[in-house]
Amino acid sequence: MKALAVLPLVLPLLLAAGCATPERVSPTPREIGFQALAEDVRIRHEPGGEDYARRVGASLAAAIRRVEALHGLPFRAAPVVHVCHDWPCFRRLVRTPDVAAAVVPDNLLVLSPSLHGRGAHRLDAILAHELSHLHLGQRLGHYTPSLPIWFHEGLATLAALGGGAEYASDIESCRAWNEGRQIDFDVRESHSRRLKGPDYGLSIHEFYRQAWRSVEALRAHDPRAFRSWLQALQASADFHIAFADAYNSDLDSLARVFFNAGPVCDDHGGAL
Ligand SMILES: [Zn+2]
């Protein structure tokens, strides 16, 4: 447990990551007392949270466009965003500690008060990040293990133009890679076996950074293949077979090229 004296310094870092979470929701949004924003019923807020909700409303259309453009498909249903303007609300819905926002089971997208406070500048990015999770969740089920966590987070961070991975640099991410702390791109996950950063010896920030840069590099390497792969995944194709069909290569070999003296890391341990 961290001492209270260091908490103010630690908090901004801990609040870095937006994330989908597998934990169960206890109360329902109705029990929390959310109300629909008068100007936009897709946004639900607690009584007194109207100003925060209006800020979310001003960002929502652009974030939806960004996610739909990346994923290549529209949302199956209109996204609904739950805005918590106090921490008890957020902590009742999101059991994962130290996140600024989350999508929890039942595809409930919840924003924390941090994005209306000291993290207000991150709202646009984190909203897009969470909407990417929601978009996949609507088609494949919440945080489906048919896609590895590194891919969920890499895609969401790409939709957010880096949002969720701001607190590790490319240099730190590449240093970890060169030390052998690497995402396993060949991993298969299941409901009982989900692999996050610590499973690879990575901090959550290094994990998000490696995940983001790998997905970004895969898209840059062959945009047409990337679109084809994403379309297949969203039609429930097997993750690795769909990749091989789209890229005519196996994922692990290709992704490793991008880190081993490729477009992500140079051969001296720095970032290009
Ligand atoms: Zn996430």
C-alpha cells in the first residue's frame, strides 16, 4: 500500500490508462440515479453533473467518427456514455482501481471525475479509447477473449491517437522490449487466461505503448490487409487465421520485425 504522503504524485500516473475490465457490475445505472442529458440522451449523468456531461456531448460525435473510421464499421447501437462526476459513483460501477474510465460488462461505458478535473485535457482521447472497446463489445461481446488483451488495448489506443499510453515513452517501451519484456504476439487467451502487462514483465503503461505501436505498425505496413483483418475479426473469424489470410504472414513473425530494428524501435534500444 502506498503512503498517503506520495499519493498526489502517484495519482496522475495511475489514472493514465483507460481500460476495458472483466469485473462484474453490481449496481445498475438506474440504481446510481443517472439521468439523460437533456440535449443528448446518449449521455447519462448523475444529478449535478450536467456541465461534465455537456463537455462529453461536445466530444462525442468526433470520437464516434474516429472509431468507426478505424474499425471500418458503424456502431451496432447508439453508444451510451455514463458520466460519474464523483468518485463513489465511479467506484460502484468500476472495480478496477486506478483507471480514468472503463467499459464494464453489459457494455457499460463509464467516465470518472478525473476527466473533468486534472485530466480534463485527456477527455477526447480517453472517450475514443473506450468507444473502441464498446464498438468491439457490441459485435463480439464484452472484452472478448477471442482477441488478446494486447490487441484490444492496442486498437483502442490507436483510435485514441495514443490515449491511454501517454505515460510511457517509446524509448521506455523499446528498452523493455530489448530487455526481453515483450508482448507475446502469438499468445492465445481464454476466459480463464487473460494476459496483461505484468504477465509480460511490463508496466501497464509500457504494455499499452507496445500494444499501440504494434497495431499502428501493422496498419502502416499494409493498410488494405489491416482493414481486411479487422473486418474478418468483427465477423468472428479466428484472430491468427484471419491475420494470415489478410497479410500472408504469421502475426508473431511480422510484429517482431517492427520491434527488432524495424519501424517501432531502432537497433540501439531507442525509438525511431
Ligand atoms: Zn482500454
